[in-house]
Amino acid sequence: MATTKYTDGDISPRTKVYAEAKMLAHAEPVLVLNKLGQTKPVPQNKSQTIKFRRPKPFAPATTPLTEGVRPESQKMAYEDVEVQLKQYGSWVEITDVIQDTHEDQVLSDTTMLSGEQAAETTELLAWGAISGGTNVIFANGTSSNDVNTAVKLEHIRAAVRKLQRNRAKKKTSILDGSIKYGTKPIEAAYIAVCHTDLEADIRSLPGFTPVAEYGSRQPIVPQEFGTIENVRFITSPLFAPEINKGGTPTATKVLSTAGSKADVYKIAVFGQDAYATCPLKGKDAAQILVRNPGKAEKGDELGQTGSVGWKTWWAGKILNDAWLVRVEVAASSL
């Protein structure tokens, strides 16, 4: 990746801190999945392998105690899921001199766009990680190629039943909204994430409660738009459908890009610790790299160009397929 050969030596540490904070501030509104999974900051040694772990539950203690007899001690046991930590990034070439001040327009605009790009990059990586699980409910039929029906309440209830049967805990915390790494508590609930095209169908389901009627209850992220029973719904335009993958549209019209096959949308319904990500936030997670024009280097001996770029380490994976259900549906045409 080209940005790795540049340093941030062309701007002061103070300006670098400002630029990285600005980048993350613009990334924040885009992020959804990277807030909702189990999170682990980038390790300082940047090992290529990162371990996410969850404790194994204790078996019920159904044997009565015997007076004066000490029972055997239980031992803590953990299940480790390893995933390769990979680096992502991009850069833009500039020809105007970046002044070493946070008021500079080029640096300001570039960090804004870089933040949005970094967030969309990690969101799409996270969506790819969680939307390929093996625990699936189809709106109709037995495969994605059959799907031509919009979501119904029975599909959401079936997903929740699977989660409850598999002892998936409701989500009780998310990654904090500040630019620092940390978590904050939320009201216990299962979470459902999907594309914005499905919002109208979900709003029409029986028992839907919009965010506007929450009262003292607060949405967990800005993209949350409502609740059905014990599931909170969040949408993002990044979670795009699989075009023309479904069945032939019936009399009930559904969205179809080509007109012959329904577009298939995925709704991921999950509980606590269903998946994990390595977020943008935290020490060494994301970095801004700036090189001012006028600096002679090999390949640019006259110093005619400069660059502004970003790079980040990221990893993500489903920790327990039983705690994440994918519902595949079509979207009603309006």
C-alpha cells in the first residue's frame, strides 16, 4: 500500500492529533456494526493474529450438596476464535501546500473524506463477516434463489426463537460514541440490522414502535428507527442486497433490478457476543499520514506533489453462529 512509505513528519504532533480526531469524528456517523459486536482494540505489537474469546458457560449444578463434603471446584474455560489482523488504507495526491495548522482547508477536507472512507471500508468488511453465517431463515422457499416475499412478523419471531433456543443473550452494551475506545450500557434487546430499503416493510409489521414513541428510552445509534417486541431495528444503505438473486416476482410486487428476479436482502438478527470486530478507535487503530508538496523524494525529485492518506488495522468474525440469524427477504416496491 503506497501510504506506508510516507511519514507524518510534515505536520506537528498537535496537528496530527487534530487530524486523526477529525477523521474519526467523521467516521462515527457511518459506523453501525463496528459498535455492536464484541470489540477488541488493536494490540500494540500488531501481531498478525488476534484472538477473540468467550467464556464457556457452567453446566447446571443439579447434584445436592452433602453435609461436610466439599464439592469439586469448577474451572473457568474459554473458547478462542482466531482471526488474521489485516491492514487497510488509501491516500490522495495533492498539489497545494498543506499548512501546518488545523484551519487549512485541504487537510480539513481530506481528513473528513478519509474518515468517511475508513468507516465505510470497515463497515463493509464487518457486513461481509456477519452476513455469511450458516444460521438462515428464508422468507419463502429453501434457498436464496427462491426468495420473492417481503419480511413478515413470523420471520422475526422465528429468528428470535432460534436465538432464545440457543441461549443467545440480549445485547447489553455497545462501543461508546466518543472517539476513544470504550463501551456503554444499553437496554437489553436483540439487534437487527439491514438495508434502508426494508424500513418501510418493517414499519408496517404488527407491533412496530417507532423511535419517536420511545419516550424516555433512547436509540442506541442514530440509525435505529424502531422496535418490534424485543428486537431493535437499525438500517444502513451500505448493507446492499444481492441483485437479481431471488425468485421470480409474483403478483405482490417486490424490488427487482433487472425485472426478472427479486433482489435479496439480508437481515442480521443477533445477541451479545455473536460476532467481534477490531474497531477504528483506540491507540494505534487508525493513522493519518501527510506529506507536503515541495519535499524531494525518489520518484518525485522536484517535490511537485504531496499526499494525505490513512491506514488502519481491522479484523472481524462470527464468534458463534448460533447467536446470529440471517433472514433473507425481498423488499416491497412502493
